[in-house]
Amino acid sequence: MRDLLPPESARHRRLVDVFADVVEGAGFELLVPPLLEDVGVFRRLGEATEVVSKEMYQFTDLGGRDVALRPEMTAGVCRAFVEHRPPTPWKTWCSGPNFRYEKPQRGRFRQFEQVDLEVLGVVDPYLDVEVIAVGWRFFEALGLRQVELRLNSLGDPADRARYVEALRTHFEANLDSLSTDSRDTLKRNPLRVLDSKRATDQDVIAGSPLGTDFLSAEATAHFATVRAGLDALGIPYTLDPRLVRGLDYYLRTTFEYAGGTLTSAQNALGGGGRYDGLVEALGGPPTPGIGFAIGVDRTLLACDDEGVFPAPASAVDVFVVDTTGGAEALAITEQLRRSGRSADRAFDGRSMKAQMKAADRSKATLAVIIGDDERAGGTAVVRPLRDGGEQRVVDRAELVTHVLAELGEPT
Ligand code: HAM
């Protein structure tokens, strides 16, 4: 697990702010579910899901309860829905860390952050369009231009079951050509074999049946409306009939946002789909759901690769240098901060040279300097640090007014 240090940490926060702006502009409200849930909540995601069966951080707490750190957010959102029974549609978003015991590598960490969006209680295919479009607009807001939307439908439970059986038959007929790992996966979940990136499996996968051939009339119509809606919004997508994704709860519309620049194993920036059975599995009334999660870390890697969404500048407006003991700096930083401008200072009674160095490092716009002469004369020096400009000596009583005028309107 990593520490997130400045300036990358500020970039994470700003990304979440951008997400909040986009989704709150579409009527989604913030939900803050706990990081830790009863392990049963996640078990409902399906034992065949590796995230649940192999990658969960689970333990027994001091009260003897079996709990787990969340490996994803959808199960917790559904648990919260069952517990609080809010009116539907329930349009929520959340953000924060998730935990999976995976092999860490570029774009894959054991603690990683997601922004997540879920809607419970609506079957309308136009909602699928809205959800997918909100994610798309978020990537646009970051400035990313190479994201690819991949789209599929896994049909209704009966369609999916028939499809899974057809896949099982196909893979069993070609067992000799499958890798040992995929043979193992086949026993647990034939759908997941489609996700194999191993070269040996690719021929058998290429010849496997397509999910879209197993869709009921209703699921076909639903999917057609979703595609038409995306077309109407001008959102480009690629139909990917072998897109199954890692979690097992998906039905009907399933999608992924893939980055244009990351290597294939880690190029999914985010993804989601419908999961009409999850609320019921958690003890609630039958309630349709749809949502997605986007990985913050991977999205920022994609931003690096495309040269967009840089770390925000962390400079303060003013750095106060006070070599007379520090009480002047205390008063001036307080006055400036109360006036709505940012200010920093040095401590420990350091020398003029050391404090000026700190002022430079702070990238502040202005330095306010008070030495013994200034204190004796009731003045202060105001020195522009960045864009040239004249240094001035001003009356101590006028200092804050002068500094505020010099800084102009906050940007
Ligand atoms: P997921 O595909 O497991 O879906 O994760 C979504 C995104 O989280 C991935 O595309 C990736 O960017 C990021 N992610 C996943 N694992 C890691 C990791 N180990 N390190 C870094 N980033 C990672 C879900 O979590 C579903 N809950 C999405 C959803 C919401 N479906 C419906 N509603």
C-alpha cells in the first residue's frame, strides 16, 4: 500500500471534485458508506468472483464478527439501500479507497481509490444511457480524449444462464487448447474464461459463442434503446460481445471505459452495468440497479499519458518573513487569512537568508518582510517574488490593505 504524497494527493482530491461537479449536475447525491462491512455483504457478490473469493481483506473483529474491508462499493450501496429504504430512484455517488489483495503493479494496487455512481429502482434503458453518459462527460471534463467506451449486453438471468451453458460446452469441447489456468476458471465460471489475456487461450475464445445471440426479445429491445440513446448524444462506443468484466452481478447493459494508452491488462479506467439481482440477494425487495466505478489511480495515469489534468499549483499568496521573533508574522498571516487570502510563514526564528529561501520555495506571489529596522520604523517590505515588479516599503498599519490591493481579485 502506498502513501499519496503532494502534489499527487492534491490531484486525487481535485479529480474527485471534478467528478462531484459532473454527477451532482445530473442529480446524484453523495453517499458515504463504511469502509468495513459484514463479510456476508460482499459474499453476495458471488463466490465465483475472484475479488471476493481470493482478494478480500477479511478478519474477525474484537466482537467476534466476520468483517471485510470493501473490495468495491456497489455491495455497500445496496446494503445501505436495504437498510434505509430511501425513495427510488436512488441516485447516489461515492468516492474513497477499496482494498483487494492483488499483485501490485503499474495501475494495480492493494489500496486504490474509486469514484462510484449507482442508481437503484429504475429499469428504463434511458437511465443506462444517462449513467454511461455521465461517466463519459467526466472523462471529457478531465481533458481525456482517448477513452474508448466498450459496450455489451449480458441479457436477463435466463439468457445469461443459456449463454453460460453454451460457453461451457464450447470450452469443454476445446479443453486441450486451453491454458491450465483457464481450465481451472472454467470449473468455477465459464464467463471469466473470456477475460483471459493468455495467448494460448485466444483462438478458443475467438471461436466462442456471443452473448448477444442469446438475448431475449426484451433484452434486445432494451439494448437497442441504449445504443440509440448514446448515438443521439453523439457518444461513440465499440460493441464488444465478449465484454464480461470481473464482478459477477452484471445483467443486460455492461460497459467499460478503456484508456487509450495503458497496457491492455490495466487499461480499464472504469466500468459497470446493470445488476438487477443484488438488492434482493441482500434481503431487500426486487430492485433494479445500475452503476459504474472509475479507478482514480488509473485515470490519473491516463491523464499523465495524454498530458492533461496536471497537479494543481499549491502556492500560497503571501509568505511572511519575520526576523524579529515571529509575533509580527503571527498577526499578519492571521489578518491575511481572515481576509480570504492564503499565507504561510517560517518558524523557529530562522535567519533572513533561510526565511527568504523558504519564501522562494513556497512559490508565493508576494513576500512580506519584517526585520528589526522595519519593526523599529513601523513599516514592512512588500516584495513581488514571481513576476518581477518593484519592492516597496509600506506603513505597517496599511500593510494588509496594500497587500490585498496588490494581489487583486482571487483567481
Ligand atoms: P471494477 O471493474 O472491479 O468494478 O473496478 C472499477 C475500476 O476500479 C477499474 O476499472 C479500475 O480502474 C479500478 N481498479 C480496480 N481494481 C484496482 C486495483 N487493484 N488497483 C487500481 N485500480 C483498480 C467495480 O468495482 C464495480 N463495483 C463497478 C460497478 C459499480 N458496477 C456497478 N456499479
